[in-house]
Amino acid sequence: MRMTKKLILAAGTCLLALSACGHKTDAAENVAAAADNTADVMEDNAAAVRDMGDNLSANVEAKMDNRADRIENNADAVRAAGENQADAIDKAAKKK
């Protein structure tokens, strides 16, 4: 999906560059080129923001998985402690 966007962006950039050839003055060419360069930088920044979002999502997911694992480990420990106490109660009851 991202590759398709990049191809569309590249095609649009080529078309924009070709359309810039039609300006009658150097000043108009410079303005169009500056706008094109600014737009390219903005699009690169947008892609970087998306990449950062992807990385943050992965980091958050990993942290939540680790937290869930710790909770499950604690639940297992509580369950085991309960079984040990129950066994101790049964053992004490047998002695009587």
C-alpha cells in the first residue's frame, strides 16, 4: 500500500516537473520549483510521522504484551499459593 502511494507521488512529481517547463519567466520557474521542493519536504515529513506512528504502535504493543505476561505470571503465582495453602490445610486435617 505504501509503495503504491510512493509510485503515485513519483508520477505526480514528474507531472509537476513537466508542467513547470511551461512557465514563461525564470521567476515563475523558480517559484514553481520552490513550491515543488517544499511540497516534497512536507511529504517526506508526513511519511516520517507515519513511520514514527508505526514504531510507537509496535513499542506500545510490546509493552502491553509484557504487562499482560507479568499479570498472568502473578495470577499463576496466586493460584499456586492457594493450592499450597489448601494442601497444607488438608495435611493438617489428616493429622487430627
